Amino acid sequence: MEQQRVKFTWKEYDDAIDAMVSEFRRNDFACNCVYGIPRGGLTMAVSLSHRLGLPLVTELRRTDYPLIVDDISDSGTTLKNFTRMMDENKQGYRTFTIHYADGTAFDPDYHAHSNEGKWVVYPWEIE
């Protein structure tokens, strides 16, 4: 049985970015850069970099305390593997996603929406 698909619009994206910026500022996170996990996190990373006035980085150094972003924590494997490497290097970080899937193996520090069991098609993706 095919998973139901739902289109996520640019308006919904902008609203999610606004919510993330508010959450970031409300909690006064001490991040010094934004890193987007390729591919899903890249669009988000650029938007948050501009809105938060933080540099966008494509490689992380030990001195970085990044805001790590991805479109969704679906299975959670990508974020879990990535943050495991960060933990081994004793780097501090925060994680934000637009969507969160029930049962994911990784709980981001912040997510804007649940995917409600549906396959989310983002506006930058080909359906």
C-alpha cells in the first residue's frame, strides 16, 4: 500500500522557518553557524542562516557549535548517525527539522510539524 502524499507549500515552509527563528531566539541557543544535512536540509539552512545572521557552513570544525537542520526526522537514521559523529568529537549542537515522524529514532531539539504518517513533498522537490 502506497503512503499518502501531502504537498508542503512555500507558504507553509515560510511559516515553519518563522517558527524556528522564534524558537531559536526564545531559547537563546548559543550556535555560531548553520549546517544543512544534504539534500533535505540545504534549503532550510540557507533560510535560517539569513534570518538568524549566522554563517552557513558546508564543513564543520571542532570549534563550531552548529544548528544542524534537515527537512524531516523520518526514520531518524541520518540525524542519529550525524550527531553520533558530533558527540564523538565533543561538539555542541542543536537540531531542527521541519517535520517529525512518529517512531523516529532521533528526536530533534525542535520540529515545526508532525508528518502525520504521510509522505511530505517539499516545494523544492520533484513529486
